[in-house]
Amino acid sequence: MGDTITKHDQINCKNEYGTLKKVVLCEPQYMEIREVINNVQKQYKHENIDQELAIAQHRNFEQTLRSAGVEVIKLKPSKDHPEQVFTRDIGFTLGNRLFISEMANPIRQGEEEVLAHWMHKHNIAYKKLSTHSIEGGDVIVDGQRVFIGISHRTCKSAIQSLQKELPEFKILPIQFNPKYLHLDCVFNILSSEEALIYPDAFDLKTVEFLASMYNLIEVSESEQFTMGTNVLSIGQKRVLSLPMNRDVNYQMRQHGYEVLEVDFSEIIKSGGSFRCCSMPIVRL
């Protein structure tokens, strides 16, 4: 389904902000809050998800990517996986290696098999992480540095295993308040110099540590709830963000970013936004 990658194509993601060339998406055809698994979903569990609206917004997101020259690979949605739209969590690319996650929550287990089947079908090498839980929303790469959030979804043992697997990378475990689900809900790298952060999710020492490496653009509490940190960089200082996150969009524009505003208001009701809904395979 969708476009394909030949076995000769390279898997390559060295950071979060290079020009996005190939990405994995999944339409929210069966998206619903079947059981509450994060704080945002608690607010919307009675209202739930308007699937038709979610699909329309996701297709607009997909078209925005295609218009920017990104090749979009689409996994087949399954009735068994209501959270499948969040493809970032089921895998992650570090350098020229693709890892398939070990999902922590039972409602999400099995999503990774859909990705593994697609990879196998197209003869693309990957490493399945199956000993300890780790999800791609906690994994943020910038060159040789890999920040990995310690959360309810990603455990310390998984981080230690990944460090053994990747001796050429410097793995940096990041402690944050796990009520915010994944690291990319409170921290996201925009360039080699700048990053978004919701500082209240971290202790002061961690904020100072991150500030020693990046100029931190702070996201407010209200815009963190509407996933202001969870933007998607597509390269050349272009960033996808929600129109409702006016303050963070203004700040990014002040720093020279072109902010592409896409309405994702229905999808964020389930606790994720543009970064959560995209798994990059190739960035240049």
C-alpha cells in the first residue's frame, strides 16, 4: 500500500531536522479512545474521536508532506490497533539502522508486527527490540547524540541494551515526568542550535543540561497540552505545527523558521501530533 522502498535504497536519519525524504504514516481509519492510556485522552474519553474528521486532517497532513517532496509510505490500518496512527512509536531510525520497538501497552502490541511485515516484504533490514519496552516517541537523535526518555513506555534496561547495540552513538537517558507520555511531548530538537521544551516536565538539572547544548524555546502549559512541542521538521527550517499553538509558532518564526500550519485538532485528542504520526526513514 502506498509508495515502496527498494532494497537498494538507504535507511538514513542522523537528526530530527534534515530534509525529510521518506516517511511512514498510517491513516486513522479505526482511531478511537478505546481505553484511556494517557492524560490527554482522559479529557476526551466521553467525546472520543470523529474518525471522518481525523482522516480528513491526516490526509491534509499527508498532502502537505507530498507537496514538500516527501515520499509517503502508508501502512495498512487495522481494526485491532486504534492507536496505529502514531507510527513514530513503533520504530525509529538511527543513522543507517532501523529499529522496531517493543511496545509497552497491550493495546498497542501488534502494531510493530505490521511494520515488520512491510519491512520484510520490501527486503529492508531492521533490528527488532524485544527484550525490554522502548518506543520511538522517547528517542530523539542529533548526530552522535541520542536522547532517550525514561518513561512508562521506555525502561532503563532498554536504553542500556541500545547503548551496547550502538557503541558509535552517545546515548543520553533523560528523566522527565512520565505523565507526559513520551519525551517528544515535552522536548523536540529543531536544529543543531535550537530545541523546544516544556520545562515543567523536567527537574532543573535536566533543563540546565539541555540548555548547555541548545537554545531552548519554551512552550507554555496550555500549548504543551495541545502538543506544541510535538512539531515535525521537514528540513530547511520548515516545521509543521498546529494553528492553535500561536505562541510557539510565533517564537519559531522569530527564530527564522517557516511554520506550515496544519489543523490536526482531532488527532491530538488521542495524545500525539505531527511527530508522533510520522516515522522518518530517510532524511538528507
